[in-house]
Amino acid sequence: MKVALSEFVTLDGVSQGPGSPDEDSTDGFTRGGWLVPHMDATFVRRASAWLGLADGLLLGRRTYEAFARDWPKITDPADPFAGRMNTLPKYVVSNTLTEGTWHPTTVLAGDPVQTVADLKARPGRELQIHGSSRLADSLLSAGLVDTLRLVVAPVVVRSGRRLLNAQGTPNGLRLVRHEATPAGLLLLEYETTGQALRGRYEGVAAFT
């Protein structure tokens, strides 16, 4: 399977609490809900199409527990996401969780990079990471992410947990699709190309 990362981020790279003020108040974060004012039909259509490519969900423990709390409560058959989110196989990377409550769930204990690499080797379409920024960043740095999909909201929040931190291996990306929604969201899809290469832009000095 390919590993695909779907993430909501602000212009300053924050991924924490996009859905509501109380979604994730870790470390005193109080500026959640920044994505909601910009959601529109174009975003919903594209996000639904992305989810339709999934053969499984790959989640960190924190995101898994939040999703397991909230998604089973959404039972409206017209909801474009709930039916698939609730029925897809879930794989949660955790050495503290022993079993899942959001079925079907498999707990992946041990070294996260190795367990995900083993899972990635199975046949299938996409294993999708949603949220789970710490897990996503570590897997991207380890070279296990094939596709990166960002929904960038036109807002700067200036606090909160960011998707990418300053540690880890540099990554190269190739933009394969981009779209702006009427409400101002940028929908960006990248393929990973391996480690970023040193010296690639050595000729830039000649133009400065």
C-alpha cells in the first residue's frame, strides 16, 4: 500500500484543533476551529474523493482516541465521510494502547517506523494518515510517506502544534495537483521524491 498523509494546516503551519475550540486544547491551545469558517462544497467534494482512495486509516494514539470518541456518533447516512471513516480498517500506532474501541482496529506496537513499513508492504491502495501530526512527521522523515495532501486555511494563528518540526531528514516533494476553493482554502497534493538533495541550487549564487 501507499502511505498518504492528509492534513489541515494554517498558513503558519499549525495543524492543531482545526475543527472546534475544544477539539484539542493540549498545552493550553485556545485557538481551535480555524478551518471551519472556510469549509465549502469544493473542499468537501475533494476531501471525499481522497477518502475514497483509502483501504485503511493509520493514526497515532491521540488522534485515534479523539476519532473513536466522535465519529461513531455521526450516523447520518447523508454524511459524506462518516460511513467510510467508521467502517474502514483502523491501525493505531501505540505502545500504551492495548486494544481499540472503534472497530475494526489493530494496534501496532513496537518501533513505529518498522511496523508501518511492514504494513505498507501489504497489497492495497492507500493507507491514509489523518491528523496524527507527530506520527506523520516521523514517517515523512523516515521516507515512508508517498503522498502528502495539505488543506491550507487562510489564517495565521501564531500558536499551537505544527505539522513539521525542525528535526528530522529533509524531504523533496513534487506538486501534482493544486486547487483553490471559493472559500479560500488551498488544496495541495504532492508526491514525495526522497531526501532533499544538497547542492541542487548551487547555481543560484550566480544570479545574486
